Amino acid sequence: MSKQLLLFDPRLPAWVRELWNRIDAQKRREILSILANMGRASLTASSPAIKTKETDNESE
């Protein structure tokens, strides 16, 4: 697979765009940083429910 598919519709609803534009640039960066950290933490969380093919093969 050389092309990554979209997870969400890239178009923003008007209310989201208006709300986002009301937030000052510094706060927007802070929000994005928090969301990025949350995403990273969820990917690195050690949960038995989250297994990849690589980790399954390592136990053999």
C-alpha cells in the first residue's frame, strides 16, 4: 500500500471552522500539541488488546 487513505472527511463543518478561527494562534498550537501527545500516548500504550503482527511474531 503506497497510498494512505483518509480517516475522516477533510472538509470542516462551518461551526468547527468558526470555532477554530476564534481561538488565537498560540492556543491553537497548544491544542494541537496536546492532541498530538494524546495520539502518541495511545499508540505507545501497552495494552494486551493492541497487538500488531510484529509483536505476535516476536513471542514465537
